[in-house]
Amino acid sequence: MGAAGARGNAGGGGYTNWSGGSTTHQGRHWANGVNGGSFSGHNSYSGNPDGSAQANFSNAGHTAAGGNFSSDGAYSRNANGNWSGNSQSSGSGPHGSYQTSTSTANGVTTHTATATNANGQTYEHSGTYTQGQGYSRSGSGPNGSYNTAVNQTNGTTTRNTQVSHASGASYNGNTSYTPGQGITHNANCTNASGAAVSCN
């Protein structure tokens, strides 16, 4: 199918096939704007009678303002329901650029991202999630950095967070929750000179 008008044109198509307990899908799409922007991509999926499956995708394009972007990935699931794979994306334009990456294997998902603005300032982020255990995240930029982690052990969920400002001020906090017992929280803060101050 497709369409065209005063602002551009677009189209796409695909098919899905079911046979003998298996499913197969293929799809494509595209769009073009009258100002020079465009977008195109494709995706596919297949599922098997034993519960395993595979999927992948790819997209790319550029804007009328001179920006470019792309993304692609491939994932699979085995007969036991465990997923694995990875995906990436990137983009650039007058306001800066970015890159991201995500991967999954053996119940662990890891994500990273980096962005740079037009002034050359860089922001970074990373995170890891472990199924049934918790996650951790960290990031940094011109204004400071942070680290946080959430863990689940013996029914208790604990979160630890550290934040540092570029001025030198900091925050360190710990929060725990146990069903039937409640929440406990402790925190310590310092000012730009390193002196202890109230966290309120």
C-alpha cells in the first residue's frame, strides 16, 4: 500500500504466513518528504512449533535539516523461552549526535548510551538488568555523575544511590523494603566544600 500528497509520499507492505505450526513475517516501509527527508526500513519474524523464534529489524533515514539516523537489531528465543540478541541505534544532526547499544543474553540485559550536544558536551549512561536479581545504572555529564543499584535478596529490595555534582556536592542514600516490615532509609549529603549538610 502507499500514499502521496503535498508533503511527500510513503508506502509499505508485508506478508505473514502460518503453516504447520510455524509463523513467518516479512515487512518493509518507506517515506519521502518534499523537503528532502526520508525514512526506510524492514523487519522480519519467524516462530517455530517448539516455541523458539527469531526477529530482526533495520531502519535508516535523514531529515531535511541534515540529520541522519539508523537502527538495527536481531533477537532470538530458544524453546525454553530464553531471549538473546542485540540492537544498536545512532543519529547525528545540527544539535549533536548519539549512539546506543542494547544486548541480552543468559538473563542479563545491558544498555549503553552516549550523546554529545552541539557544544561538544558529552553525556554517558549505562545500565545492567539481571532477571530476578535487580539492576544497576550509572551516568555522567557536564553537571556531575550518578550511580544507582537495586537488588533483591531473600524478599528484601535494596536501593543504593550516589550522586556527585560538578560543584563538589554529593548525595549517598540507601533504601530497603521488606514486605510486612516496612521501609528504612538512610542518607548522607555534603556541600561543595565537602562539609556534611542536611539532605532535606
